[in-house]
Amino acid sequence: MEIKPQIKTAAFLMWILMVPAGLWFTYTSYPPQFSGNWLDLLAFLLLISLVAGMPIVINNMFIFLIQWVALAVFLKFGLFVEIIFAQVSLVVLLLRLKVFEKDQWFRYPLNLNMIFMVSFVSGVIYFALGGEISPNLSDNHNAIWLAFLYAIVSYLLNQIIITIHLYFIFKEPFLGKDFIVETITTFITLPIGIVLYILYKQVGLLALLFVGAPFISISIIFNLYYSSQKVNHYLQKAAEIGHQMAEHLHVDDVLNLFIEKLCEMLPVDYAYILELKNDELKLVRRMESGLALSKDMPSLKLSEGISGLVRSNRKALIFAKRKEWLPYANGYIPMEAESILSVPIERSQNLIGVLVLASKKKRAYEKYQLMILDILCSYFAVAMENARHYEHTKMQSEHCSLTKLYNYHYFESVLNQEFDKLIHFERHQLSLIILDIDHFKAINDTYGHQSGNEILLELACRLKQVVGDFGTVARYGGEEFVVLLPDSSKDESVQMAEQIRQAVGTWPFTLKQSLDTTQRQVKMTVSIGVATAPEDAEDALALVRHADRALYVGAKRAGRNRVAEYSSC
């Protein structure tokens, strides 16, 4: 959620006013005791920094367990050193969490204030109860209980302050599963701090090796296991997305699903898919801030922008922040973006496109995600090829190869579907127009069949212009065409038919490939029949038969170049 600027400013002011003054008060009231042994101090500082930077991961939760080291530091060197070490370890922790964005910097003073209050109050309570620096825990049971009491008070104060901040600043609930897991793991590891302190007094710095090395090793093992879990999770998701894309048979569906799943799986604010076409990279999908935007943008040259760089090298690129990719930017990526991940899309060793993902956060992407995206892009390329092949095959099966209008097979299917809707009262009326070119055989005999094809092509264009989205235009066979008009009355259909007749008869047709090789213009006319269901027909075949009868009896026999409507009389 968005944090108010006043809260961010207050966090910085509180740290400036409280922490330096508190450190001075602690140094004068509870002076440190390390006898100038700087090497030991540096060794403990290194240990607490390593522990903070390598959290234990349990069920995808990061558990930072520095309390046991802080306990040993407090008992040996005092409150002042423990506060300094706690501040340093917290900075390491926040860096480990990648808190780099400027609008998140307030988290540093906010958390430093909290951990200072925890350390200071816990230490004051410890000393108030008679605790001392560098106690002899081996023979003094009271000192052991005071050490444990200090650790418990420190942890409880930490949880209370964190909970208050989460509720009032970030509006998050008081307690969750993170609190339970962290409480259990903290109380399990606190005795390690007592052991570290006692062992340090016996063998010196070797204690850090004996106690710290196993703990850090366990953290590394947990981290490796967590990383492998993440990779396996992404691989599983990639396989699921691949199967989902394979189930889609349309190019747009594959593109939409691919970019949608990428935005769900990765931190993506901007996503672009570019396709290699005619020596250019053409934008085919564009997603910004979760919204699909227009792809009508200029194509990029093959060497232009980040996508051009990926195409040239045919290697994936990852940028952690803006200043790394800015020298190459010359495309669509907004200046608000920071991290960028770009991957080539290949099929059978051939590059077919480029994927570009961007995030507003710095260091948003990790290297292992390149492998996942590479696999996903392979699935995507196969799914796109299958979808294009399906669409091409479907188009060939449904369209006339000459005019590109729908063919009889497709028209028959649509006619049956529309008549079924009419029967179930989903349509009020259904009209059919059948038209035939007058004296078409004479055109073929006089000017050749190629000229006849030119007339069929131009007639198909005129039909589509007149009908538009009002109906379905198909080539019925030879020189016959049909127009199916859902929810169109007979009067409206007759008017449409008249517009078609005039569009054909008013303007001559141009013949570019006539037998005498000279360009000619010829005038053509059409005869048209119209029938409407349910008034003229009770089934689909009857509608076609009656429209055909109107064409030949009412229009052809009456002299051609006219519109005739079916009449049962």
C-alpha cells in the first residue's frame, strides 16, 4: 500500500533525534567492555552480518535469526556494541530484501528506530534487575536466567513493536503464521547464543567457527533447497502454461494467454511481444500496468532498441536498473521502467520474435528466470505455429480460393445455425438473397475465363462493401452468390438486394486480362431472388429453394437485371 509522505519524513526525523542521542547516552551510562580487542569485535560483526544476510527459509517465509548472536554480543561486549551491531545487521537484512527503491528508503530509519528501542529497553531492564557485562554463566544460575530473560524481553518487545507498526502504518493484521513460525524458531535458537558466549570465553574466536559455521551451513542448505523449490515451481508453471497454450487454436488466444500468464508469474509492469516480419520487428502485443494497449505503433529496425540487440545476439538480456539499458533504449519501453528481461523467441533454430518484460522495481528479475522464459518461449512458438496452421487450414476449408468469400459448405453450416436460432425464438426473421450474373457465359466466351475470374473477384468486393456487417456473403457456386441476413424483414432484404443490383449495374467492370490483351470495361447485371423465414419457409432447405425460385422465375424469366421476392401465389 502507499505510505503517506508525512510518515516517511517522520521516520527519518525520529532516527536523527533518537538514535544518535540514545547511542551517546548508552555509551556514557553503560560503557562497552572489549579491552581494545578489535579483532574479536570484527569477527562477531562478520558473524551477525552473515546470519542476517542468509536467512532460513521455511514454507516460502524468510526467517532472520540474529537474536542468538546479538545475545552473545550483549553478554560479552555490552549494550552499546549490541546496539551498533543490531543496526548494522538490520541494514544488511534490508539490502538482502532488495529495498533499493527511493520510495522505500523510509524503511531503513523506520526499522532502525524499532530495533534501537528493542535493544535499549531490553538492556535497561537487564541491568535494572542486576545483570552485568561478561557474567560467569558456568557457576551463576541467576546470571543464566537473567540472560534468558533479556533474550525473551528483547524478542517480545520486537514482536510488539513490529505488530504495532504493521497495523497502524501498513494496515496488516496483528498476528499471522509468520509470527508463529518465527517465535518457535527463535526460542529454539536462543540457547545457541548462550552456548556461543560460554564457548567463546573458553576457546576464544574458535567458538564462532564451532557454533557459527554449522548454523550458516544450515541456512545455506535451506536457501539452496528453497531456490530449487522456486525453480521447480516455475518449471511446473511453465509446463502448465505450455499445455494451456497448446489447447488454443487461434493466434489471438495464444498471444493473450501467453502475455497474461507472464504477468501473473513474474513481476511485470510492461510486456511487449515483437514478431519478425519483412526485416522488421513488428509489435503484436502490448501490455502496460495490467492493461492491453493498442499495438498500432511503428515497427522497429532489426538493430534498433533492446529487442534489436537481443535479435542480433540471439541471447537473452537482463538489466537490473535503468542506467544499464538506457543506452540501448529506442523503442516502446517507458522511462518509469527499471528492470528489463528480454528473450529471443525461436522455432527450429529460426528466430521468429522477441519478448521484452519490464518492471518498475530495480533488480526485479533473477538469472534462473531466463531459463524459465526460454522454455516458455519455446512452448509459445510451437503454439503459435499450430494456431496459424489451424487458422490457415480453417480459412481454406471455409472460403472460396478465388473470391475469398465464404464457400457453400460454410454457408450451409451458418444457415442451419441461424435457422435453429429462429426455431428457438432467438431470431425474429431470417432472409436469404440469391443472385446470379446475367449472361456470364458470354463473358467467358468473349473475353476468356481469366476475365470471368476478374469479374467474380470485383463482384465479391462490391458485395462485401454493400452488405458489410449486416449479413454473411458467400459464393454459392459458379456465378451465383448468396447473402444471409439475420433479423432482416423481407422489405429490408429487398432494399438490400436493390442496392446490390445497382452497385453491380451502375458501374462497369474493368477487364485487365482479356483475350486481346487490351484493358476493357464491360457492364454487367445481376438477377436477384429474395425469400424470408418464417413467412416463406419452415426449414433451411425450403428457404434456399424459395429464394432460388424467386431468382429464376421472378427475375430471370421476367427479363433479368431485377430483384424478385418469393410469393407462394
